[in-house]
Amino acid sequence: MKALSVMAVLAFAAAAASALPKVGYYKSYYSADHGAYQCAQVTSNTKQVKIGTKKVTYFEMLTGDGVAIACIPKVFADTDDTPVDGDPVRTIFWSSATAMCSTADGRGGEEVEFDDTHVFWGGTTIGQVALPGGAIGIGEQKERQTSFTEFYSTGSCPP
């Protein structure tokens, strides 16, 4: 029985990892003009960061504008602070289809949906806002536009 549960965990981990976008070049479309596109690139999909009690694999990319971003899948955690379930704080699972992307300075963030060949921006941006008196707040902006990337090749940008 133990071998079966280990195999199930390994299969789940492999499935979660395979859902990350492939490394390579993507056509990046913007909703206002689907005839035109830019070249985006997923540069990594194997790096990991520890969140809670688990290592979460994330992807990095250069947007069509050349901005480097890291996209970390959404994490679901048990943070009830009680040991009744065996662990007061633990990571339950992470999403294989939703991530939060941000630039290297961690300012701002944008939720994206993804699979192994697409990244879809829904037009919601979360960022820091300077408040009167110098304090910093978090603001969320919902936009009407959408953009998405679609895998093109592992070797070069689309013509």
C-alpha cells in the first residue's frame, strides 16, 4: 500500500510540473489587435521556491515588451494553527493552472492562467500604491483588455 501511495504522489507531482508552460518562444497577442503579436519567451520552468512546507515549481518568462517576470503557482495552505490534523501549518497543494506573476523587484503582480503551451492574462493587476503621508497600500485594477501567449518553437522567435 505504501508503494502505491508513493507512486500516486509522484504522479501528482509530475502532472503538476507538466502543466507549466514549455521553455521556448511564444507569440504574444493583445486583445485590441489579434493580427499583430510580439515575441515572448519562457526561459525556465524547473526552478523551485519553498512556500510553507513544500517546494513549488514556477516558471520565468520575458514578456513581449522584454520585461522579466517570475510566475509562481497559487498555493493553498492549512494555517489553522492547530495540531489536530497533524500539522499546524502545511501546504495542501498548489494550482496547476493559476499563477501570480511579478517582476524581480516584487512590485506589483498579475494573476495569469496557464497550461503547457499558453499563458493568459485576464486584465487584473495588483500593485503597490503610494498613500498620502508616505504609507504604501495595495491596489487592484481590473482592465477590459486581455492578452495571451501561444507556444511557437523552442528555437527562435516567430517571424
